[in-house]
Amino acid sequence: MKKSIIIFILLTIFCLAGCQAQMNKDEGSVAAMATIAPDKTPVSTAVSTPSTEASVTPGAVKATIAAVGDVMVMSTQINDAKSGDSYDFNPDFDLIRPYIQKADIAVANLETPVAGNDAGYSVSGTPMPDGKTGLSYFNAPTQILDALKEAGFDVLGTANNHALDKDKGGLESTIRNIRAAGLEQTGTNLQGEGRRSVIKEANGIKFAILAYTEGTNQHSGGYSGSELSQAVNFINDKNILADIKEAKQSGADIVVLCLHTGIEKNTAPEASETARAKEYIAAGADILFQSHPHVLQPMEMVTAGEGADARTGFVAYSLGNFMSNMEGDMYSRGVVAYVDVEKDQNGAHITGARYLPTYYYRNGGTYRVLPTSPSAIATVQQALGAGAAQTAQGAYERTTDFLGNGAAVAEQ
């Protein structure tokens, strides 16, 4: 009996010692994981869709800025939007609206004056003396601004080759009408304002947004030379580098440049554009949203500068058309480009980029900007039928085949 008790006691002591040793081992593992995990967070060299989980960086804040390409309003679109004595462009954006509103800040290139009824609306081309059709001259009803505001846009870039289609008066009326609609604009300026950036703050992150154009179709719009350079922000390296510096000094966390440049119909940027992107990013720009070719061009992350001064930014060389009556599949496809930004104690930086392929659908007198991601197809079919859904599906496939996932991933 005594022998059994002694054996039992010895076994109990042995088990307790073993359990304690295992507990110590487990606690040591937990402590090691807690120490190592922050330093072992996976870092991807490619920009991808960020995790939906909360940031592991204490005190970090996040914001997303979105941009679309050319908003062109031609005569057939205006006729379709006519409603009694007014115009209603809201249906154009019915399906895309939730995708614009999901961004904290949304930007578009407004490639038309909005100068008022008295200036006359868009014409598709002006006959030249030789009988050929010349440049289009645009002007849209003010209701397009109300529709863009309702769709979720915050800032309109107005520096583009059609900025002076309605001359000096049209440029100034456009600025005033945009502001009256509760939107902000950058790229053209009222007399005495000079080049202006728009500062938009989202979740504690300050974005400076500036727009510039390569030209205005050789129109002076009635401005003298010095007046023209003040009224329109032209792409000029000296001015842009100075504006980037000023924006940073004024407290901007992220500098966004909207550049209207490139060659129409080209599906790749010129060497001069890629070199310029590097120059601007090295100087402090973070995001370049570009337009003018009317077709899509690649997106990429660009690293510029040397050593400790190297910086990385996001460049979309052409966002394509967002809305336009230009004929052809390539002119109907565009994207909503989303860039995700995080700010912590070390400053602000890009954490991811995504794009939503879009298609400007025209069927008879119906015009709609279609979201074409797979998850949106059912909504498109319910609203517009199987034909529209098939068009959206094909557009998604062609756009993702072209853009791929090099610097951004397609929205599913």
C-alpha cells in the first residue's frame, strides 16, 4: 500500500514538471511571435489590392482617391439628355454612381466648357474652307455639372485642349458654373488667381490636386500671351516643379498631377512622357492621372531618384474616355483608377492601386457608363438587358487583357 502511494506521488510530480516545462515553452513561443511579427509583415514589390483588415501601424489613417478620364459631351448626348426645357444627365451615371462614391475623393477631366446656353452647345466639327471638317467645339449644359456632383465627383480638371472652345468668356463662365454647382476645379483660372491647386482632405490626409494641359488647339481665346499663361495651366517643367514644391511646403501629404498630354489614339506613352513622370515623381509628385489619347494606356509604379532620395509614385498614362460619343470600342472603354494611401508617423505613402474597367454604352438614344467588373454584370443586365451585359463582359475582358495586373489589379 505504502509502495503504491509512493509511486503515485512520484508520477504526479513528474507530470506536473512536464506540464510546467511545456507551458514555459509555449509562453516563450508566444513572446517570440509577438516580437517578430511586426518586423516580418510581408511586403510585396507589386502594388495590389490592400487587405480589408485594420492597419497594423498604430495611429495610421487611410484614404482612397479615384480618377476617370475624359468627360466629353457632344451634341447627340445633349439631345438625349433634353428633358422639356432642361437637361438631365443623371441617367448616364446611374450604374457607375456607387463605384465613384466609394472613393474618398473623385476626380474627372472635364473636356468641355460649361459656358451657359447663350454660348451655343457642342458641334461635332466646323467646316473648313476646303470643305473638310475641322475641330469640334464643345459646350455642355450646366446640368452636366449637377449630374457629376450627384455621381460622386469632387474635383474637375479643366486644363485640356478644349478649354478655350468658347473663348475667354466661356473659360471664365465654366469656372464660375463649376463652383456654383458645389464642385471644385483646377487647371484654368479666373483673372488674378494664377495657378491654383485644390487641397482636399480625407481622413486626415491632405491631397493637393493640380491640372495642366499641353495645349488648347492653338486657340488663344482672346487672351494676350501673358494673360493666357495665367488663365490656363500649361505643361511647363519649371512651373510644375515649383507647384509641387509649394504644395509640399503648404502641408500636402500627397501631390496629384492631372496631365492632359500624349498622342491621340496611341495605346502607349511617348518616351518623353515616361521621362517626365520620373522627373515629377523625383521632385515630390505622388500620383499622375493622365488623359487626352481617348484610349487606354498602361499604368505603372515609377521609382525615381537615387539612393535615400528615391521616391515611388503611381502613373496612369491614359485613363481613356469616361463618356464620349466617339465611335468604336477603343474609344468607349475607360477605367476608374483607385489609389489607396496610408498615413502614419512616417508620412503618407501609396499602399495599393486598383481599376474598374468601364464602357460608355450607346444604344439608340440611351447613354450609360457601365461598370464592367464580373460582379456588376448582373446589375447591368437587369437595368439594360442581355445585350448590354454581353457588351460589358467583353469590355472587361479586353481591358484586363490589355492592362493586366502590373501596377494595379482589376476590381472583381
